Amino acid sequence: MKPLDPRLLREAGAARWFIAGVVALATLGVLSTLVIAWQLTRFVTSVFVSHIAPAEVIDALIWVASAGLVKAGALWLQEVWAARAACASRAELRGKYFAAILKLDVAGRTVEDSTAARHTLANRGLDSLDAYFAKYLPQLVFTALVTPIFVLVIWNVDWLSGVILVATMPLIPLFMVMIGWATRTVQQRQLNSLTRLSQHFIEVLRGLTTLKIFRREWAQVETLAKVGEEYRKRTMKVLSVSFLSGFALELAASLSVALIAVSIGFRLMDGSIALSTGLFILLLAPEAYLPLRMVGANFHAAAEGVQASGAVLDAIAAANHVGTVQADAVGGLEIPQPGKLTVLVGPSGSGKSTQLRRWRATLEPHEVAWMPQQTNLFSATVLTNIVGASDSKIGSFDPVKLERAMRLSALDDLDFDSEVGESGAAISGGQRQRIALARAVYRALARRSRFVLLDEPISSIDASRAQIVVEGLRALAREGFAVCAVSHQDLLAEAADLVIEIGKP
């Protein structure tokens, strides 16, 4: 796991301005810390060494209070920015991740990650970026800026304390690396366990009807409980490693500060160092170790977000690569221009559907109305399956365009309120196909998607209804849409303005 993946800054614009803000706040914070340490040293030495009345150096305490308020305000502002940056970055990454999944699938690639893994990454994984932005990322930037400044200041004030600081400070990153190896392993196991739990739960839901028919639904309860117990153990393992790592980092930092304190104490006794110098260094030494200590502690709190964001960024990078490759892979077969009905014909396995998916991969999602060969329907009404669940609930669909989509698809034997069933179980294969066609046509009409890509739109439709569909597609093309269809039926090929034979030299 990288401490800061540069792809995150490239893909999430909110992360860039957030880091810029953290740099400014870190500079303000280190100046406030130096002012607090110096003014406290001045007040203590003036009162207890020079025997000056406290009222005469009251301005030192005013400086301390003012610097403390500035530092507190910087920390508060950092928390506010972190929350907003995390929210904006989550939304941006989630949108790009969904687009990447769509592009990887439509490009014909074999996607190894399961539905459960995608669901976990898009929800729980990206939600865990809150800890990454709110704690780990600002602390990482703060450490990179503040720690060298404190080391230089302490070295200039007392070189011996600077030597001890430089010699002991690498122990904390060393412990962080060693603990990070163990954390990466247990974190990956926890994520895998959660994925298995999600995948099994999804599979049970998909096959719940079959399980109830054979009265085997309760047999899955024990399996789910077993997988859930495994996930609980993995989670407790992650927590135990995090607590132990925090203890190790605290111990290393405490011993390092103690070495500096002992050295200053002996030199104060023999008079080789002034009290003001020793006190100033003792006030700054914990602040020099604190950023490194907090990076290690916050890394474990944000480990899940780092792991999930890495997987999401990998998917986005793969999709970007696929888009570039597939745009070149069209090989001179240009996407038909609007205003024509184009039909791709050829023997089975010649690559007709692949060519259609390649065209889709090179277009923006809002430009395409898509009907795949394998139709996905939901356990809802016909209306919901055509216009979508949200639009059907609030009634925000266009009834005129919906009526035309129904007519064009020859969907005359089903009402809007007819139940489709899970995966179209309550209707016939031809009805499933016509609902999917109506969905694509409605999208084209409602969103003005210029390209209508249909994979086998009339393969399961009877001859009379197929004729209605073909005439409707020709009318749609004359209105300025680019209607491209894959078909083995002569009826559609004979009505086409352009026929492309796939698989022939």
C-alpha cells in the first residue's frame, strides 16, 4: 500500500485542493507551536531565573494564548476541509468506478471481481476514505513539512540534542514499515472475508425462490453465520494489530524524548547548557516526534480506505486503458452516422455483438441507448422496468414518449401495472425482449441519445409484431437517430439503410 497514491490526486480533484489547504494550515500550525514554546520558555526563565515580576512579562502569556487559539482554529478548519474533501472525493471516485465497470464489461473483457466485491468497494470501501482524508492524509502532509523544520530548529539551538533526535527518529518509520507489512496482510484478509460474506448473501437472495421450493432456505442460515463469524474474527485481528502498533510507536517516541531529556538534565547540572535552551528543546522535542507517531497510528485507522481506493483506482486505470485500446481496435469500421438504420449480419461467433460493444465503449454513456442480448429485468412493474424505479415513483417520466416506446416495441399485450417477476419469470421470452426494447427506445426519446444500439431486438418476437418493430426503428432513424442492430433475421436486414457483414474479408 502506498502512503499516497498519485492516481488519487489525478482522479479526485477535491484531494488536490485539500492537500494545498493542509500545507497552508501546517505552516500556520508550526509557527504557532514555535511561538508557544519560545514564549513559555521566556516567561518561565524570566520569572524563576531572572526574578522578574509576572506582571512585567504577561505579554508572553498573551502570545501563548493567541498562538494556541490560532493553532486550534487551524485544526478545526482542517477537520472541516477534510470532511468536505472526503465527501466530494467519494462521490467523484464512485462515479468514475461505476463508469469503469460499465466500460470494462461492454468492452468484452473478463472481469474477475465479483458483484459482491464491487458492491463492497463502492460502498463500504469508499466510505472508509473518511478516516483517510480526515486523519491520515493531513497528518502525512503535516509530517513531511513540520518534522524537518523542528529538526533544524533544535539542531541550531543545541547540536547534541539534534544528533539524538536525528539518530532516534528513524526508529519510528522502521517500526511503521514492519507493522505495515502485518497490517496489509490482515487488512486484505478482512476485505476478502467481507467479500465472501457479501457474495454468499447475494447468491442466497438470487436463489431464494428455488431454496424455498425445496425447503432449504434455513440451511443457509448456518452458512451465513459461519462466514459472519469469520469476518468478526478478521475484524478483531485488525483491531488488535492496530492497538499493538500504536503502543509500539508510542513507546519508541517516549524513549526517544526521554534520551533527550536525560541528556539535557545532566548538562544542566554541570552548567554546560542554559535553562532557557534546555526548556525550549524539551517543549519542542515531543512536537518533533508527534507527527511521525500520528502518521503510524492514523495509517492503521485509514488502512481499509487505502486498500479500497487502490482497488478502485486500478479499475479506473484499466477502464481508461481499455477505452484507448478499443478506440483503435475498431479498425476503420466507423460508427454509422445518425439518420440511418444499420444492421450487422454474419454467422454466429463472427463478432457482431463484440463490434456493437466496441462502438458503445467509444461513446459517452449519455449518447447511447443500449439493449443487450441478455436482458436484465427487475421484479417490478412494466412501467418501472422501462422508465426506472425513481422516475416511476415520483411520476417524472414523459407519458407521450413512453406511449410511443410501447407502440414501437409492439408491447400491446402488457399493461403498465403488469408484474414482471424476478428476471422476467412472470412473462414470456418475447415479452422480456420487447420490454428491453421499449426501455432502450424510451431512453433514446427522453434523453435524446443519438445512438440506439440493439443486440438481437426481434429474435424472440412473432412475425407480425416484428414487422411493427422494424417499421418503428426505420421511423426512429429518419428522425435523426443512428439505429444500429445485430440480427439474424432477414426482415430487419431487408429494411436497413446499411448492411454490414461481419466475418467476411
